[in-house]
Amino acid sequence: MVNEIIVDVGLNETRVAVLEDKELVEIYIERPYPETLVGNIYRGKVSSVLPGMQAAFIDIGHEKNAFLYVGDAVAQREFIEEDDIHKDFKEYNIDEVLRPGQEITVQVIKEPIGTKGPRVTTHITLPGRHLVLLPNADYTGISRRIENESERIKLKKIADEIKPKDVGLIVRTASEGKDVEDFKHDLNFLLRLWESIKQKEHSGSVPRCMHKDLNLIYRSVRDLFTWNVDKFIINDRQQHSKVLELVDMISPSLKLRVEYFSKNYNLFEYYQIESKITRALARKVWLKCGGYIVIDRTEALTVIDVNTGKYIGGSNLEDTVLRTNIEAAREIAKQLRLRDIGGIIIIDFIDMHEHEHQHMVMDALRQALKKDRTKTTVVGMTGLGLIEMTRKKVRQVLSSIMNVNCPYCDGTGKILSPESVASDAEKEISAYFKRSVARAIQVEVHPSVASILKGEDGSKLAELESVHGKKIVVKGSNDLAREDIKIKEIDINSLVC
């Protein structure tokens, strides 16, 4: 498998695409506004405490107050995997932990989404190349993506040896195959960084930002550019030089894999990424077998429906269903990762009667999800045969970043039919004549609505004129949206009979 990271640096946005065998599997977009907040550390002030929600709102200087749940406000108890924390907080009440006006150090763990402000935690994490430092914990853990048991044991031993007292360490996926010397520089840097942040805690105004995470390009080098990535390609010469400097510090052996894209050509078009992004925004995704999946999002959850589509299989219906569902399971895992869909996810696979087939599809889904760096949990199958799962929500989904609600349908994906608009136009004509002494009017509407108002051979329009006893001119205009209706008075003497 050939893995590539493609970085497109523009004036108004930076885009990072992750390709696996030429297939787009992850896309990240960063713009000057809104500013990326995840990873930033703030000295904030408790704005309000809500015992009924077991949460508090923290003023961090953002336009919306941050949300702090009680489980993120009490001391950490036990870590089990990277970004996976057990919390023993049920014995706490939020008003016993925090009070209004109290100063507190928090880190953003979820971007503001929609009307909700950012979510924060007091459980600070500082990621490096090989390690994540947990300043307020005392634990060592290994990334769940390192599956080799002997390697996990080796890395756990190294982490235990170098871990300072009263801090926690998590060994990252990029550390696989490394030895103790590879960790020392990383650890020293993170310890110095935390000491610098601590020194800023009690000096300066509140609220204020004490630490900002790296920008998208450098986060990509730190978090994505590992030994299994064959190429890191970037189209900005200045940023290319800075990437080389960073790689030289954290992983010199990867320097030869960093390339500058010098062609006078759109980088994403050259690697056929633009068309793949368009596909990632589509509601319907076709499978290679001829089936397809439909992805619908609501505010609370995402629903995915699987259909056989054009695929008719062989002579065995169960085999056709199984093959479609297995291919759909793999595609769904890829789409969740690509679109960065988080929260509750419900999957409606095609009905399977064989329990063995159900297990095969579940296994295919779980295996495909192992490639996802974001934590996912497959809960299981409901009584209605639906697959229920969750995926950690950190940032806005791709569609929210690239799309806005349609000004005509307000994001519903539906508009009134021409018949409905024609009916509304008739009501507006009646209302116009009731408040006006006009003898003639012009009604300007979309052509599809105009044809309905006129009727076959103008019969409908003649009937409308007879009802009101006035002259009505219906004009179709392609410049108008389907639901637009414009009525104005005209001089009856100017009409040509």
C-alpha cells in the first residue's frame, strides 16, 4: 500500500489530504477564521455553575462560553488507552468542584459546533512526536493502534523507565519500533513546554490563551507523517523548508520523503483529489458492486442506509445481500473517516437472515474501523436489526466546513412543487386585488409555475381573470427561483390585444 500526504497551501485556506493507494481517506481544512481551538490551553474564569446539568460554563475569551462537564473538571483517575479515559466522578457535584468567578486552566477538546460553544477539560494533554504528556495524571499507556503484543510490552517498559514522578505518558502510534533514545528528546521538550505553561498561569489577565497548538501543516507532520507514509508533498516553497526543518528534528530518516510540488498546476487536481472531495459531500455513494449507501445527518445522529442498487448478484439472494453488506461496511468505515462524522451513527444494512452472515458483516466493519485514528465503538445490533455505533466528535464534519445551507430550501433539500407555488400565486393575486384598484397586473414567476397558472391553451388564466374581472398577464422568468412571485400593476391601455 502506497500512502501519501498532500498539502495544498493557499491564500485563504490550507488543505491536507491523506491518500491510501490513491484513495482519499482523510481531508483536513484550516482557514484563518474561524480559528482552530482544539488543543489550545486557556486560563479561564467560571461564568456559571449548573448543578442540574452537572456542568459549568467557562469564559475563555471566545465569543461563546466553553462547556465543562463535571467528569472533565474532577481529578483524573485512570487512563486505559490513547484519548480514552475512565472517570470516577459520580460522587462529585459540580457546585462542590467549581464556583462562579473561580479561575481555572482548561484545554479545548471539541470545536464549537452550530450554536454550541467549545467543550473543555482540565485533563491537559500535550502531544509530541512519540509521546503524549499528561501533566495531571500518573499513568503509562500505549496507543491502541499498536497491536503487536511484544512491541506493546517493550514500549510500556520504556515508558515506565523514563516517566517522571506524578505525570502520565501515552506512547503514540509513531513510536512503534523505536527505542529509549527516541523518546528522551520528546519527553524533555514536553516537560519544558508544560513548565512554561504553568509559569503563565498566575500572571496576566483572565481569560487568556496560554498555549496554542501547532497549525495544520505542522500537526500533520507531528501526527500523520509516520514511517508508513511514502511521500509528504507540499506546494509552498517556504512551508516546504519549514517542514524539512521540523522533520529533521523529530524524524530525520523521513526527510527524503518530503517533496516540493513545483509544477504549474493545481495540486489537488493533479492528484485527482478535487473530484474525490465532491464525492465525499454527496448524499449517495455508489459501491463497486453496483449497490450504494445513503448518508443522512441530523443534529443528534447520522443514519446510513445500504441498498443493492444495480447489483443483482448470482442465483443466491443471501449471497448477494452478504456481498453488498460487506462492501458497504468497508465503504462506511472509509466515509466516516473521510467526512469526519462523529456522534451516534445508525447503520441499516440489508436484512440478513443468517446469523453467520451478520457476524461476517460486523467483523468487516470492525476491521475497517481499525484504520481510523479517531476512537470508534460498535455497540452492536438492535432488536430491529440496525447497527448502532459511536465515533468521537472533535471537529465539524466536512460538509459543515465546505457547505452552507441553501438559501432557497434552508438546508432541507426540498422546495415547493410548481403546483404549490401556483396555488400560492393565486392567493397573492386575490390579496393584491383586494387592496388595490388596479385594472391590470403582471405576475412574474418561474416558467414551470407560469405554465400551471396559464393552464392548457390559457384556460386557467382566462378563468382567473373571469373570477376577478381584471386583466392578468403571467410572465415566466428563468431569473426567478421556483418559489418567487412578483406582482406589479401595469397600464391596461399598454396591453396589445
